[in-house]
Amino acid sequence: MPTLSLADAEDLIASALRRCATREDNARSVARALVAAEADGQKGHGFSRVPSYAKQAKVGKVDGNAAPSAALPRPGLIAVDAAHGFAFPALDLATEMLPEVTKSQGIAAAAIKRSHHCGVAGHVVEKLAGEGLVSLVFANTPSAIAPAGGSVGIFGTNPIAFGCPLEGRAPIVIDLSLSKVARGGILAAKQRGEKIPEDWALDADGKPTTDPEAALKGTMAPLGGAKGATLALMVELLAAGLTGAQFAAEASSFLDSDGPPPGTGQLIIAVDPRAFGSAARFAVLAGMLEAQDGARLPGVRRYALRDKARRDGIVIADALKAEIQAL
Amino acid sequence: MPTLSLADAEDLIASALRRCATREDNARSVARALVAAEADGQKGHGFSRVPSYAKQAKVGKVDGNAAPSAALPRPGLIAVDAAHGFAFPALDLATEMLPEVTKSQGIAAAAIKRSHHCGVAGHVVEKLAGEGLVSLVFANTPSAIAPAGGSVGIFGTNPIAFGCPLEGRAPIVIDLSLSKVARGGILAAKQRGEKIPEDWALDADGKPTTDPEAALKGTMAPLGGAKGATLALMVELLAAGLTGAQFAAEASSFLDSDGPPPGTGQLIIAVDPRAFGSAARFAVLAGMLEAQDGARLPGVRRYALRDKARRDGIVIADALKAEIQAL
């Protein structure tokens, strides 16, 4: 299988997107995000997304030529309209504007609507941590999780990300979705003809199932049972309700070219820890955690994979590379 | 067992606290919070806390005469010093100041340090929802949860609360701690001489245990395994790291009169949904949820119990009433 440098991988993806009705700056933004995901070992948000993204741009489900725009309805709020383009140019705009607003106001939020798949939410908080800011990201996705006691998926897998700067070293980056496992794990079990563990998913009646077919027709189990489903509701209300985006149950798939744009949302909240004089405290807790055998700070594995990818490049499957080149 | 009206219960608790080195306004604030918890069926944060609170005030572990103070280091940030008093007067101050700041800035935060047990975090977000605001509360508590892969508790059970107004009806109120179960469940099993389920707690070596004794010497299992422990880290960094409060591992117990003040922290973030014109959207998701058999909005059970308590009063055990009267 061929190995690509990060720069070559970015060129490969950007030029494929340009050939599929996406303008240069947007294609670059998307390519940067997907390569960064792949480099961090987040394959579900990396190269594998290119064919699907490109097809959605080609048919106009994603507007590859959209220009995100921003308004400031209040001194601490940035309202970003992703204009049914890719999420990444809108996220770039938000993270470019947030540091100045956050540093003057102490706290600020960027609410993104008419958006799409946000990719690795951890990259957003990592960028803001690079500006010395503590931040949270909430994003919604198409339906995957049912409310506690119910059986119909009306919440997405709804990632929460959190970033926190550490003086003199890489930030703490938390990035987790609220489903117990990723849907890819169920798809893989189905392909192998295997059963899935009983706590991964629920069938269409809301009952635990070990049959991957039944699971794919049902809903994903939230992490931690009813509490996890409740957190998914919270993220849905923040990422879509507050921002004015489409709820999970109103959103079309991020994966295929069918239907209208998904129109999902993202909410980013950033705080300047210098306002409280507390920036040095984060390292105290990081030290307590790292003093324990077997424990490590979230994000550390991704940084190690990223270093390796920068040094050695990233492997891409022949078939996927050929598919991207043929787009 | 005697039944008390809410007003009588408040008088009973306030006068006990006044006799234990707590000034009138602080005693009223604490009594209101504990009665509200009891009325909502949150017994772990209700009457049962009075003897322990009073003893802590008597020996000065909590300063019953403290006056919380607030500064505005930035236009959107309120820095509250609870001055090692009870948390409730500081939370009252924060929730009184937040609506005006949030409505002008669009988003605001109150960071409380040198604080104590925050009680029912859901009451804070409910009050802000009454002002039309969406809000989040993060609070830390003394050590209970170990990091993923580790075995030493350095995070609290660390509640997250979220509130969201619904036009013409009571708000959505989410309030959950990040441990799988409350420690009280383990204490009860120990008293009954019973084993506990394997997924409730970990022993001092970080291994799952069914022995309640070993569990009490170890740590509480986080909800949802490693992801839950990571959320507990996030809350610790927000509620204590950012606010400048004591981390879980630095904090003394909320329950006994030993040691210095716990000095824990709370972070409240509030957003004005009217800034995005999205306030009516929350009811859309609430409607989708309530259309499902078996699903109900978080907070609904508490509202029902509260209505009943307002109507019928609250039962208090004879022994506890006598203990409070004797303080």
C-alpha cells in the first residue's frame, strides 16, 4: 500500500474535491481536516470520508462553493451560518474569530447552523487551547440514540470535546461521542457474520440485541445507559436547539448523497482562564493523573500517532487512493 | 412520623443553623436549598445534611457568617468567592447576577471558588431557565472516581446540570453525577450485609469488586467506563481548575467536621437563546421525545414530587427532627 506525506495527502484530497464542485479554499479546509484526522488515527473521520464527501458536493447536497458567514448578535456571541457547505470552513471561521472575542469578553460562544459532519471535534478545542483558551464543543449528528425509556433514535451520537492548555506542553484534549461504541463496529460484525455484545445496541423495539442486522435497524446504546441518553439530549439541545440547526431526527445522512442537506449544528464555548488567574492549575491535576500507573492524559495517543505520521507519512489503501484519484 | 409544611421545614432548619454559628441570611439560603431538595425527592441533598452542615459550621470548617463576594474580571465573567461559607449563598449571588450580564453579553459565566457542597445543581439551572436562559453547571466534589487505567480517586462524582426553558411550561432540567451509582447505595448494601453489583465500584487496586467494604476503600465506577472517567476529568478541570478552587484530591469531606474547609468549586455558564432567535426550537425536540411511549423529559418526576410536597408537606423521621431540634 502506498505511503503519502501529509502534504501529498492534502493535495490528493483537495484536488479530488475541486473536481467535484468545491472551490479551492473550501477544498483545502476539508482536506486539512481529513488528513489531520487520519494522522491522529481517527480513521472514521479521515480518508474514508473523501468519496462520500465528493459525491455529496457533486450533487449539491453539500455546497462546495458556499462561503460561511458570521454575525455578532451580542458582544460574546458569534452566529455562524455554514450555508449548507462543509463544516470545516465554518469551524475555521469560528476558531479564527473566537480568540479575540473571548479574550476581551472573558467568555464567548460560536453557534454554527446549516452545517455538516464536524469531523474530529478535538481539533477545534486543540486549536483554541493553542490560543490559551479552555473550550467545549458540542455537535449533533443524524439520529442514532433513543431517549431513556424510548425506542426511536432522536439524538445523534453527539460528540462532546473539551480542550485545556498546559503551559509548555501539548494541551489536554478530550473528544468522545455519547454512543457506547461507533456504528462502524456493528457494520464490521455484520460483515464478519458475528454477533455483537449485548450492550452495544438496541433493536427497533428498544430491546438489547446481539444481532448486528437488528441493531442497524434500531438504535445505538448510549454510554452509561439512561444517563448517557440524557447527555445526548443535552448536546442535541445545545448543538442544534440553541444554534437553530436541524435536530438529529430532521437531518439527512452525512454518508450518502440522498435528500436535502443535513443542516446539523455545532456550538463552541471558549473561556479565557487568565481572567481567573488559574491557567497554571491545570498542570497540577495533569500531574496527579500522570503519577498513576496505567493512567494517561486524553489526547496523548493521538499526539504520538500524529508525530509518527508527520515523520513517516500515512498509509492509504490502493483501492481508496485509486477511487479518490478517479473522482 | 411528623409531616412538615415547606415553610415549617425551612424554619426548623434555619433556626438550627442559626444556633450553630450561622447568620440569618445564610441560614435561610441553606434551609431553602435543603427543603427544595427534599421536596424534589433528592433526599441525599435534603434534611439528612442538616446535622453534618451544623456541626461543620459550629467548628468553623464552614464559615456560617461568611459573605460571598463577586468581581467582574471581564464583561462576561463573574468571579465569586464563597469565602469558605456554604455554597448556597454564593450560588444565590451568582444566579442573581447572571441574568443581567448574560442578557447583555449573550453568554456569561460565574466561577465560584472556596465553596462547599453545591446540593441539587439542577435547581441552579432551573432558576436560570426561569429567566429564559440556557445554562450549564459543573461542580466538583471530594475524591471518588479514578482516571481510566488508574486506581486512585482524583475526581469527584462531579455533577453536570443543564437547563433549558420551554415556553409556557416548566423547563427541561438535567442533573446527573458521573458516578454509576451514588455512594449511599454502597453504604446501604454494607448495612444490609449484601454484596453490590460488579459494575458499581472498584477496590483500592482499581479492580471491580462486589464487596461493599472494599468498594468504600476504593473508588466509585464512573458511568460508561473510560468515557465517564474522562468526563469527570473534564468537570474537574472546569469546576476547580478554571475557577481556582481545590481539586477533589485536595478537598476535605463535605460530610464530617474534620480538617480544613473543602474549598471546592462550581462553574455556571449561561446563554441567552433569544440572541439566536432559537428559543422556540427546544419545544420541538421535547415534543419528539414525549411522543415516545415510555420516554419522559428529565425533571418531570421531580416536579411531580415537588407539587405533592407543596400540597401535603414533607415527612421527616422523628429521630432526625429531634436531632435537628437539639442542635
